[in-house]
Amino acid sequence: MINRDELAKIVGKENMSDAQAVLLNYSSDHSLVPPGVPECVVWPTTSEQVGDVLKWANKNNVPVVPVSSKVHFNGGAIPRQGGVMLDLSKMNKIFEINVDLKKARFEAGVTWGQLAGELAKKGMRVMMPLLPHANRSVLVDYLEREVPTNTVYDYGEPMMGFEVVWPNGEVFRMGSASVNGYPDSGSKGGNPSGPGIDFYRLVQGAQGTMGAVTWTNLKIMFQTKKDKVFFAPVNDLAYANEFLYRLLPRRVGQEVVLLNRVDLAAIVAENMPADFEKLRATLPPWTLAIVISGLTRRPDEKIAYEVNLLKEIVKNEFRKLTVDEALPGFPGLGGKLLSLLRNPWPADVPYWKNRWQGASQSLFFIARPEKTPKFVDVVEAVAPKHGYPVADIGSYIQPIEHNRACQVEFTFFYNGADAAAKARIAALYRDAARALIAQGALFTRPYGDLATMVYERAAGYTMALRRVKKVFDPNNIMNPGNLCF
Amino acid sequence: MAIVKEAYKALEAVVGAKYLSDDPAICEGYRSGPCGYEAGTGYERVMTKIPGAVILPRSTEEVQKIVKICNRYVIPYVPYSTGFYGPRSHPHVENALLVDLKRLNDFEFDEKHWYANLGSGVIYSQFQEECLRRGGYVVIGGGGAQASVIANLIGDGWSPLTHRIGLPHRRILGTEVVLPDGEILRTGSLAVGDDPFWGDGIGPDLRGLLRGYTGLRGCLGIVTKMAVKVLPFQPERLQPTGISPNTALALPEKRVKWVNYIMPSKAAQVKAMYEIGKAEIAGAVTKVPLFWRVIAKAECKEEFWTEWLKETPETIANFHIVRVLLIGFTSEEQMEYDENVLNDIMMELGGQPRRTKPSDESWIKNADSAGMWLMCGSYVSVDYVIETLAQATEHGPVYAELKKKYTPPLMPDHGDPGWFQSFELGYHGYSEFLIYWDQDEDTTGVDHFYLETSKMNIDHRFYTALIGPHQPMYLTGPKYGPNYHEWMLKIKNELDPLWVCHPPVPFAHDEFVDRAPWMHELKTWESPKKSPYPEWLQKQLAAETAAFLAKK
Amino acid sequence: MPTTKVNLETTDLNNYKYDMSRCIKCKGCYWVEHTYQPGVKFSTRCPSNLWNDFDSYGAFGKMRIGTGLVEKKLDWSPTLLEIVYADPLCGACDVGCKRNLDLEIELSLEAMRVKAVQDGAGPMPAHKKIAQNIASFHNVFGATHANRKQWVTADIKVAKKADVLYFVGCTASYRNKEIAQSTAKILSAAKTPFMLMPDEWCCGNTLQSVGMLDEARELAKRNIEMVKNSGAKTVLLSCAEGYRMWKVEYPKLLNIATDDLGFEVVHLVEFADEALKRGDLKLTRPFETRLTYHDSCSISRLADPWTPWSGERGWMGTVSPPLKRRRGAHGLYAQPRNVINAIPGVQFVEMIRTRENAFCCGAGRGTKEAFPDLASFAAGHRLEEVKEVGAEVLVSACPWCKNNFAQAVKEDGSSVKVMDFSELILASLEA
């Protein structure tokens, strides 16, 4: 039994709750991860309070689950062993937006909606994954290595120096934010690496099992001056892959996405379900979208040289592809898609994946682009075995960094209120995951069930991970039962 | 005590007699000094030893067996790729086994997916040529084209080309590491299979154990194989020309070009870097110390000094150059775009282009670091830190000011504030400060300056490259993190409970300060009374300290 | 700062204490110069260190060992002798280091051998045998001295007096008569009368190379005297090692400059290039083949003329008076290529490592005799490069290279034809 009074003393009575209705909010999310109820929730407002909560948790051997977003899709923050929800959503200050240094520093509770709005006021933006939910924590999404839609930069990784509270309650800054007195310092927190070892790597992808990250510096970008969106209908995925292998290393394009008809329809449909069904029926099997942008100087010339090469490559080497500023049969799609790609998904409407049937489950992994047709075949073979129509599978391929790799995401849609449907999807999800793993799909962010499947194939890595976890969290209080811990 | 016979036999069984030796002549050839990077310093003279034996494995499996034998018999061992990094890459205790990794030189290239999979024995110029041949390129770390790719990527790994290519940490893909106790760690996609194409994961990323900012100097295991990202370049050939010593790469001018600009002031110089980053153009943007240009022109040491001593603090203070490398990644048209934008910026800031040779003598393939020793014979960088442009452009002058107190023995450079540049399209700034001296002179000033810079950085709240094993951990530890050193010690104790992997790193600089009498006056911090080492190491260090003091 | 007197005499290893103690372990001595680095294959130019992977076998290791010798930290041992002598002294390390620095690597290595001899530890037994042969028979083979001119066939006209003196050398006289004969015929074809030494003795290459300087110096004096007495203006050689001896080592042994010898020293490749330009040599017979050329070390990296120097070293290691260092930039690189390119029918393909980056065949300067395994290894490795560029014919300008490569070809079983430069030219002259 948790001593709630001690917790209330640390964060203040108004920042602690054990009301059933409140706790139920944390017990489940949009994923298939089975529910788990915490014993109470606290909302600290400072890093020191976070530290004191964790010190208390260690002393009393109570599990702690850090959470920062208001909406969750992967089950990473569902408590498996009860304990305390450490909700950082009230730590939502944006400390600075520095246009010269192209960085912003903000707390874990800052959402995409909040940050995008503030950046826009200064003519800035931030590199984004596909349609992040406006109520999700920006920090957590990048900590969890969400894949951005932008393929052109060599350096990736927008996170810079950040602050973590270790499981033992110590507040610790890493990278160049580690200097004493930061941010009142010569160092501005731009470098994520060090000191000593790369602590930042140990906390990435950790789903809150290594510590609670409280704030970060993040790279921001100038808004583009001008944009053109090019589309290519794709019938032959392998052919489209070869095209991307050829084009993207030439550093053409900003955002580049490849979506099947189901996903694209779900994203752009105005009215559900009429528009969606019509789009699903008439869109090509896949649509490749390439955004070409002019930046801060001579934007037209930049667009011109990229477009010229794009056209030259299509004309000379990929005649079967039609690349144009409009997707045939879908006027105005370019402008619409661009706006969607550059803004978070609004919080006041159902998330795009849940617009169609109310619920969805996504399976995403990293792969070599040339293998994507094979993975599509795998999922299309598994789905019908669970009564799931192939035509209902949502597919999204995100090229990464000059197309050296890609993220593949399959989404299964279902009626969330139908328990039987949910069970079917859960079984399909597991089956598909196993089949994909057997074909070499790389699940680097194994949420829920995937964790066991992946870690049992990674014996050496798992062992080393547990040794490191032992160093930072000897009492295993941070989100226990998650990943391989 | 030399390596025990049983252990020697066990090691011999792993690699064969041809690749193991404890012959004094063989071991002497592996001495750190008397010269090299950071050689000619007290640290090198006090802390390095020649190995008790040298072994040359050929594979990860052989390395693992060697490490397990060292654990079984408590033999200190040191991983060594080229030894170029200087004393910190060499044994610090007597009778250590030096594990020379040069035979781990396998190399595979995946052109389609832009990476190469290579062993510790592969060096940068080899790698770069293989990349250029395939339309790719990489950063050759400032250590030089002769540095081992792996060793450099876990401790250094930047150059002016980092303006576009970014931090080296991100270029590390699937990697094989033999941990200090002999367990094998495979990171990234290698954790679950044989394909090394991906670097992150699974879940938390144990690449975090590989390097820190500037490396662990081999005290947390041996990296035997690594897949490394290659970046797309442009398709025209860069043709080597000339006969040594006057060699260079002839640049295809419509696709690759250096341009030098003289700026009217430091403010304009700095603004140029911000603007170029903001415009997202160019492959490199840098400002280098003036005396490097004199080195490049001088045919010999004497000529260097004749020219250099003509300069004055005024000429240095008024020398504001920006060097820009334009690369036509996409097309000739893109190169023209970059050049137009660059000219726009320079027009705004008053930058004047100077006649620039259509060749590259450094950075793209040669990375001329050996020239650093021409002037005085000894050299070390006392900082090479990536931060923001805000710190980078202010950092050097602080060093230059402190350096005045230690000149001589440091080289007279008229107060040159080092070099700085844009990294990652202006998201980062880089500053490096280099010092030179003649090691035949009294080098106490060098040792003192080196340590004093650490205190200076703490006082000014600057981030610095000389953190971790490079400076006393008990000095820097409490001031960064805070207490990063305590976490490092915990990780070290977990992964290397016997402390056989390159002891006493990461505390070697603490040992140096305690051992060398001329360093004692600088010790203004506390070390804990309880030693962090196991008993065998405490005894050995105590004996070696006593022997050192007796010799003095 | 106090100064130290220093000169370039290899008789005192202390003269090289600064150089050896300033090696930065950059391995510029080992790798192909980075600008020219061809990739992961054929990436080095040090036969010793490729043959034996321990650092001590590269120049960077030897500089530490040399420092150890000066500081009396090391005693002579079989391993130490092997480290010092298993090395063709090809000059790659010297040129590689001097790409960036001012260190005398080659001279340090020579001085270590001189010290080995002075200390009674060296040279190797095989070298002592050669020294005995030279002392007794005036040639390295121990062959009958009286037979030295047997290579001169009836169709070869030797002048009694001429401006050009052809110094044949031991190998061409006894083992590779075809080289001597081809050279003689080329000279005739180019309308260049030549004489021979009335009594030709060994040039002393092995003696000088292994540190037996006194013996080498006696030979130098004797041979120079004989040339002076002959009235020759030019000494021409078809052997690269001999060329180096006459042009560089003789002045060095006598502490004079190359320019002060009193005659020019010229290799056949230079002569042919000049004769071609003058129109005196006409290469008109086609030679249809895919051919590659090996830059023999002694006419390449090691061929810069010698100037004696002595002075002082002081502040920051600077020396005075000014010393213009020999960096291997004046090797005979263009000349053989000009000649090859003039031969009709030849498809000339360069090796991957050329000029100052060439990989030594491993035979020269006493190496083949004392370390046949190293010589065989080096030649075998170079042969892989020949095959990599698809050459049918391998040409070099030194009998030591030719013989070592020929042996490697035989051991390998490949069909590469090994020719000397003189044979190549002869093949292109009309009968």
C-alpha cells in the first residue's frame, strides 16, 4: 500500500491523485497492450520534485512509470506492476526558442501542438514524423526515435543536450548541457554526447525504463519559402524502390513518403466514411509524394535544380513512372498533403488511423527498402488467416536518410468496441510480427508483445542491457515489466 | 612479473606463435614516445610503459579468447589499432598485453545502402578511396587519413566536412564489441542477426557504451568490427596529382570547389558561418589558424619559422578567413546555386574571395595532420569540442589568453585563437585549440597548461572535449552532470570487475597528477580515500609509483 | 636554447637521435601516400612490415628501436638484428615521412646498421659471405674475376676511349648477360661509343647497404679513380642499385657532393629518353603487348643527388645552415614512361602503386641473400598487382628486380613475362 501522503508532500496535494476515474485514464491506451492500473498518479512541476519522487520510490520499492503525452498509441506507458504514474505533462514550459542557434529548449510536457504554434510565430518549424498527434510529447516522440518524414539530412537525430532524472533520483544533464550552471553558461547545450559515456543513447528507446527525461534541446528549422509537391502513382513497389534508391542519394526532396491507398485515404479524406471509401477505391495502390522546397535564399533556384534532376532521372531511367505536381484524378492534393505533413494532427478530431473504424493497431519496423515488397507479401499472406481483408491493410513506407533504410508500417483497422474484433487483431498482430521477424524485419522499438519476441533473439544484447539497467536502476523501479526488464 | 608461462601458452594457442611475442626488441617497437600525439609530455613519460607482450589476432573470436585468458590470469591488456593517438593508446602498467588489431582488416561495401563493414585495421584513406570510387564520401577525422576508422569513430571523427555530415556518433551502425570480461556485444541490427545495416536499438541503445564524447580510450572493451555510414558525394573523379611532397587531389571544378574569403572582421566571419548554416549550403565551412597556411607553404621547418616570425599579434588579430567547400551533390546546377547563395552572403558581409587552388591537399583524402609536428616537434590539441556556434566562436580566445602564461615553452603563435567552424549546417559549432612545443625543453609548463584548461572550462562553464579519461576524473566529474564520473565508475565496475581492460584508465590522469611531483601544486580537488581499483591494481600502481619516484 | 652539432654522417647514430625520437607513429612510412591511396588493396609500400606485422618491422617501430639503441636500452639480439636487416632500405619510409616532416628516416636506418657493424653484431652471415666474395673476387657472387667480361660477344663493339663509360655491375656481368648485351647494343644503335672499366670491380652496394662503410669507401675511391683516369665524362649504368651507388653513395662515403664527382652518372632510362628526344634512338619495331612498369627504388625514391651537410640544431629543432632535404622528388619517373609510350604496339598500363608509392621488389641492398623469404614475399605481392592490372609483361630497370620477379613468376606459375628495360628497348629497335 503506497503512502500517498508522502507523495503529496513532495509534489503538493493538488498534484497527486488516486481517484479511480483518473487512474483509469492511464490503464489503457489506443494499443492492444492489456490494461494495468496504477495506484496513484503524481504531476511534478520541477525536476527536483521528479528526483524526490524517484528517491521515495527506491526507498519504498514502488514501481514508477514516467509519462508525458496525453495520448498514447503503443502501450509503452501502461503500468505492468501497478505503482505510481509520474506524469510530466504539467512540466510544459518552452524555455527558449533560439533562431540563431536553430534550437529550442523545452520540457517533456510540451506537445507538438504547443511547440509547432510557438515556432511558427518565429518563422520556424521542427522536423516531424508522419502526422504526430498534437497532444503527444515532442520530447518523448524523439526520445523514442520516431522516424521523421524528411530524408535529406546527413545528421538526423534532432535531440541535443537534455536532462534526465536517474532512477535513484539524481538530476543529471548530459551532453554539453552537463556544464555546471547550465543554462547560465558558455555552453548552450547543443551537443548530445557525453560526458564520459553517451548517456543519451542509453535513455533513447527506453520507454521510461532508464530514467525520466525532463527537458531537452532540440534542433529546429526555418520554414521553407516555397514548396512543390510531386506525386507518382505506384503499381510496382519494387520499381518505386529502385527509383528512390536512385533519386534520394542525390539529395532531392525534403519530405518523402510512400503510402498505400488505405493510409492515404485515411489521411486526406474530408468526410468519413464516404470520402474515404471513394478515395480507397480510386487512389492508385501506392502513392509516392515528394516535397521539394526552396529554403531561405533563392528558393526558386533551389526548387528548379531539384526538379530538373528529378525530371531527368524519370525521363532517362524510370519511364514507367509518371511524376507530376498533381496526382491524376485528385486535384489539390498537393497543397492539402503539404499542410498535413507540416503540422501536427489536431487533437480535437479522431487520430487519422482511428477515423475509419474507431481503432487501429500498427506494426512498424526498420528494413532495407528493397525488401519491402517481400514484407508486403508476408503480411498479405497472414492477414486473411485471421479474417482480415488484404484490401483493408494500411501501409506506409518511410525512406530514411538518402534511402539507406526505411521504416515500414502496417496498420490494421478495427472496431474498438467489438471485443471479438480486438482479439482477432491482436492475434493477427502477433502472427504478422513473428512472420516479419522471420524474414528479417528489424523491430528496434519493441512495444508490448514484440519485446519478448525480439529480445529472445538478441540474447547477448539483452544480457548487456540488463547489466546496464542494473547500474542505473538496481531496484528495477522504472517501468518494470517493460522491454526486457 | 612477466606474463606467466601458462597464460603465454594459452595465448599462443589462440593466434599461433607467429603472432605473439614478448621479445624486448619487438616490445620496444611499440613504445609510445618519445614523440607522437600528446607525446613529449609528462603524462607520456610518467604513465606509459612498453608492453610485456604483443599479440595480433585476426578475428572477433580470437580477440574474445584473448580477453578471456587475460581475465582468467588477471593480465592487463590494451587495445591498439594504430597507436597514433599517443600515450593514451599505450599500456600504462608493466607487463601488459598489447592487442594489436591491425590484422582485423576485412572490408565489405554495400553501395546500395551506403555503408561499409570494416575491421579495426582499416584506415581512413583506404576507406575514403573505396567511397569516392563509388560516388560516396566520409569524414576523415582530424586525427588524419592514417587513423583507424573504428578507433577514430569511437573517440573523435570530425573535420570541416562535418558541416554537412554531422556528428560521428550517428555514423556507427551494427558493431561488434568484446566487452572487458570477454562477453560479446553486438549492437544495432547485429543484435538479432548478421546484417549490420542499422545502428539504433534494440530499445535502449548500447552504442552509448562505445565512446562518450571523446572516447573511452579503450577501457570499456575492444571494438573489432563496425558498419559505418557512407554519405552520397558526387560522381566526378578527384584525380591525385603531383609527386611527394607536393601531392594534391585535383578537383572537378564544376562539382567540387574550395573558395577562400577574407572577411572584414571576426563578427563578419562568425556571421558568415551562421548564414551559410541557415542557407543549408556547402560541404564545409571553416576558419583555421594562420600558421597552418604557413605550414602548407613551407618546404621545411626552417622555412616555416622564417615566414611565421614575420607575423605579429596585429596581423593575427586582423586575419579573418572563411574557407568554404562547395560540393555539387545533386548536379552542376546545384553547385551553381550554392555558389550564388554564398556570393549573396559574402556580398552582404563584405567577404572578398581570394584566388584558391582547384585542388584539395587535405580534408577530403589526405587530412594532413602529420604537418602539425613540423614546427616544434611536439603537439597536442587541448580542446576539440563540438557545441554551438555561440560557444565555438568565443572559446578559442579564452584559451589564447591562458596560453600566454605558458609561452614559452608553448610555441609563440602571437595569440592565435585556434580554429572554429560550423558543424551540422550551423546546429553545432566546433572549436579546436592546438599547442606545440619542443619536448627537449622543460615541459612542466605544457603539463600545467593542459590541466589548467580543464579548470578554465569549468570556471567559464564551457563544454570541453577533454573530459572523461583525458583529465582527472575527480576534478571534472563533480562539475559535469554532475558526477558523471560516478556513473562511469559503476559501468566500469560492472563490465570490467577485474580492471584488466587498459588499467588504470579512465582514472589515468588522476594517477598522473598524484604520481608526478610537479603536478601536485595544481591539485585543488579531492580524491576519495578509498581507491576505485581492485587490490592487484592498487599494489601494482603503488609499486610503479615508487619505482618512478626512486628514479627521479 | 643550447645548440647541438650535427651532421649527416651515418657513422654516428647520435646524429640521428633527433630524427628517430621525433617519429610520430603516423605510419606515413608504411602506407601508400594518402592522396594516392588506392583503397583496401595494395595500400602499403613497406615490404618489411607487410612481411612481418609487428610494428617493430616498420620504420616507425625502428625509430623507437633506434632511440632505444642510442639510449642504451637495448642489447643486440637475433631478433633485433633481423628487425634492422630484414629491410630492402627501399626509401618508401623516408619519402613517406618527408611528405610532411623533416626527419631522416633512411639515414637513421643506415646508421643503425653501421652501429651494428661497429658493435660487432652485424651484418648478417650472408652479408659477411658477400663481403668475402668482394674482397677475394671483386664480385658479390664469388665468381671468377677473369670471366667478368665474358658477356661481351663478338657483335659488341667496345671503344678504347669514349665519353661514356658503361659500368656493367656484377649481376649483369655474371647472371644477366642479356642486360649488358642489350645495353651495349642500344648504345651502339644510338651512335654512342662507350668504354668499359679496364678492370671492373663491384660497386660495393651490398657493403654500403649493410653498414660496412670502410670497405665500401675503399671501393668507391678505387672506382672513382679508375673513371677519372679513363677520362670518361659520363658513367652509364643499367642497374638501378649501381646507379644509386655511384650517384648518391659514393659522394656520401667521400663527403662530397654528387656535382663534385667530376663526371655525370646516368641510368639507361635517362640515356634512352634523351636519345629518343634527339632522334638518335628510333623505336620503330612494334611490340604488341599489355605492359606495366615497376619503378625500381634506386632510380626513384633514392635517386636524389647527394650534398654533404653539417651544422647545428637549436631552437625548436631548427638546423642551420639551411639544409635542403632529399625527398625523392627527383627520381627517374618521367623518363622510362616517355620511352615506353614511344614504342609502337605497347599498351602501357600503370601499376596501382607507382613512382614514389611503388612497392619494392624486396631483393635489393643485401635483402635477397640474407632474407630470401622476405624477397620472395615482396615480389609475390607485387606480382599480384601486376595481375590485377592485367599486364602480360612486367618491365623494370634493375637486374635485381628482374631476377626476383622472375623467380616469383616461376613460383606462382603465371605467364607474366619479366623483362629488363634494356631488353624492351632492344625489342623495339629494328634489327
